[in-house]
Amino acid sequence: MRSIIRKLGNPKIFVFTIMWMMILVFVGTIAQRDMGLYYAQQQYFSNWLAWFGPIPVPGGRLTMLVMFLNMISLLFRHTLWQMKKVGIIIVHMGALLLLIGGGITAWFSFEGNMVLDEGGESNFIVNSQQSELAFINTTQPDYNDITSLPEKILKNRNILNPTDLPFTIEIIQFHSNAEAERRTQSKGDFYHGLAKNFLLLPKENEKEAEMNRAGILFKISDTNTDADGIYSLFLGQSIPQTLQVNDESYTLVLRRERIYLPFAIELLDFKRVLHPGTTIPKSFSSEVNLIENDIPRRVMIKMNEPLRHKEYTFFQASFSQSDSGETSILAVVKNYGRLFPYISSLIMSFGLLIHLLLQLPKLLSSKGKKRA
Amino acid sequence: MNQRFILLPLLLFFICTSCDNNRHVRYYRVQKEAINPTVISQPSAPSSINWNTPTHWVSTKGSSMRIGSFDVPFADGIGDVSVIKLGGAAGGLAPNINRWRGQLNLKPHSEIEIQQYVKNEESQLGTFQWFTIINPEENETAFLASIFQIETHTIFVKLSATTHGISQLESQFLDFCKSFTSGATQ
């Protein structure tokens, strides 16, 4: 075990991981031009393995894990634990905290948009890059029970048995970008809705991930009714697929992934100020009501003045205008690791200062000796 | 050196990977809302299509593929109007016309034949092509259709009615198609 720790704690590993990260940043930045920002991030930084053509190489996540293990192992070296190296230990602690913060951000953070029409209200965030297959039980008059299957589990041949649903779902095909083509002949009764007359054909992903239109073909079984069969859905399908099983009504939609919030935001007024004499926008702002436990609180969200509430931060990101009125688009970030970079930077600065102060007498005496 | 120290980061790693929220089925209970998917900025294609519906047209549920569906009354019956939006060229003009001709038991036409009766009209969404498909031997069903080809999408608007109904509804149908606009997004 000691030898493993010694090998893992080799400072050369740290140097190589830093160099490898620089290469990944370089390649990822170049790749972004052709594949778009989102897919470049996913392929090179958010993956355990990245692919340089057919060759698998450590991705950003694996590289950071190796760096983390290396720094942890380094702390177990007896030679480090000396009074004169307190500063270095503190710097290491700060760097470890930074990596932990990065890990928390990678696994638990969430980014999305909240789209609000003037006078409208919303209590969910939409992730424009990911889809979800939602089974909405609409039986009750006041509320809907939603069972959501995120894109990451919509793998071909995946069989899912969500506890809240009285049927089994088998994913036959899922394409993050697809198009429909009419079948030459209608399929039989086992095929329902869109699947009866249309085929799903995969398309290459668009550079901008939010331009993709996902499509899914799946089989529902074990209802022991006519509802058993093959279904197909498209992202943005305006008339959703419905299903009746055991006196329960379900609406099936393939939509952008949603995260529901414990509060709601109501857009009271959206303001756009233009530079005088031009149509170039100078600033945007959204006057909103933050409604929590039925108590509204009026807040103004401006560019560079976001609303922070609980773990969520709402930024004024964009807007749209149509005949029906103005719509404000807020970028929403939920990040538990938000404070880690600040705290770890302070710790590392403090560590460097301590190290400098501890080394100062040695530095001064060596200069004195040289002069003498 | 205690083995627990090396197990600590490994444990952390497994906790992190097992807690990935995006790999689990999620359950929610939410207040009722309209289940209309939110569409965000799609600069190269209209994010939403608007039109002016004639007052006596009745909006119907239609199939899941339709973005608009109407029952259209005329003197001696009811026609069916469908609006369908598909990605890309959706097969192109001639194959779609021939598919509809096939539904009316008519032989396919060549591209040159088709160009002789396809007409162009303008809407705010762009130029669209329209045409009628009638089988003189079967008056019960005929089609009046238009096709909008817009960069990354194709929109099909089709009126299905009797031959008599098609002639009665032609001007309404064309006014409906001309009213097509996109919900501009910035």
C-alpha cells in the first residue's frame, strides 16, 4: 500500500496531468469550431475518456481525478509534514478544495433557461441541450404526476420499469437529432400515433445543440390492453400522444429536460432600453415576482445584476418579441460548488504568504552571507 | 500508512458517480399546466408559426404529427385541413405530390408535368407552392395543398374535401396559407 501511495504521490504525475490538461484545452478549443461548444465540452472535458480519432485518451474528468489522487497521496508523505513546509501544505489543501469544488460542479450543478412571457409564471428550468421522455399522469383535476426519463437513460434496448407507471417501457431507438419520414404504408394496430405513419431517421447533431430535434421510438408493454404497442415522439411535437391505462390518463411528451423549482417566478414587465437613435439594445431588465409559499416578492433582474435565491442564480440572458408580446429568457444556474474557487484561492494565497514568510529568514541570511 | 486514507478518495469517487442525477428516473407532482413544449431561439428556422384562422373553421385535435388541424365546413360537407411541419426537404415536391396522387388512385406525374400546374404565392413566411389533386372518376375525395420550403423545414398544408368542396374553399384556403408568419425570436 505504501508503494502505491508513493507512486501515486509522485510530483511528476502532477506535472504530466497539468501538461495533458493544456493539450486537452488546446484540442478542445480547436474542435469547438467544427463540433460546437457543447459537444466539445462533453467530448474532451466532461468525459472519462476522450477520443483522438480512433485512439482513446484520458478525458478531462479522468485527468482531474488522477490529479486529485496525486495531491491526496502527496499529503501522506512524511517528509511534507514539517513546520517549514506548512505553507506548501496549505497551498495543497487549497488546490484540493478547488478540485473538490470542480467535482461538485461537474456532478451536481445545473444550467438552463427559464422562458417567461410578460404576465406569465413558471416554476421550472429548461435544459436546452438535453431531452427527457415524460409520462404525465393527468387523471387528477388539480395536479399532474410526472415520471421523467432523462436522456442519459434513453439508450437503445434499455428496458425501464418506473415504479409509478403501470407498464414497462423499452427504448427501441433514441436519436438526439432526427427527422420524420412518411412510411410508404401505414403500420398495423400495434403501432400508435406518429409511429403508425412515420419513420424516425437519425440526423447528424447540429453545431448548436439546442437546434437538435430529438426523436424516440419505444415500446410499451404489460398494460394488457390495446395501449400496448410501439410509440414514437418528436421534440416539440405540438399535439402530444395520449394513453389510457387502468382508468388513468397519461400524456407522453418528449421535451427539453425540466428541473422544477420549489418556488415560481412571474414576469411583471420586461424592459429593453436602446441606444439613442439606434435599434441597438443598451440594456435589458425583467421585473419579476418571486413567489414562494404563495408570498410574492418583487425583484428586478438586470444585466450583471442577477437574482440569487436558494442555490439558484437567475441572469438576464435574452428575450424574444412576437405579435403576442415580449418574452424574457433568464439563464439559470444551480451550483453548489460556486464558492469553492473563491475559498480555495484565498487558502492558496494564504499558504503562499506563509511559505514566503517562513522562507524569508533563510533568504535574507543567504543574501547576507553572499555580501559578506 | 493506513489503508483507509487511500480508500477515502475512491469512496468519494463512487459516491459522486452514483449521485449523478441525470441517470435516474425522476418523479414530480406539479400543478396543472398546458403541456405545450417551450421552444427557444432557432435562428435558421421559425421557432413557431402563426396564422389567421377563418372564423368558421373549427380547430380539432388531429393526429400527433399535426401542428394545426381544422374542420372546414362548406355547402354540402366538411373538409379537413392539416398543417404538418417536417425537418429538411421532407422528400421534396414531386414525391409528395405523387404520394397524394397515389392516395387518390392516380398515376404518378413527372417533375415536368408537375411544374405545369403548381402555382406560387407569397406569404410572410416566404413563397409557397400550391396545387389541387383531383381524380375525375372519384369526386368524394380531392386535395388542395400547399408546400412551404423554409431552409431547414418543410410545412405541408393540405385540405381534403370533395371535388365540389375544394372549388368552394380554394380562396379561403389560399388566404389561410398567405397569413402564415413566423414568431420572430431575437
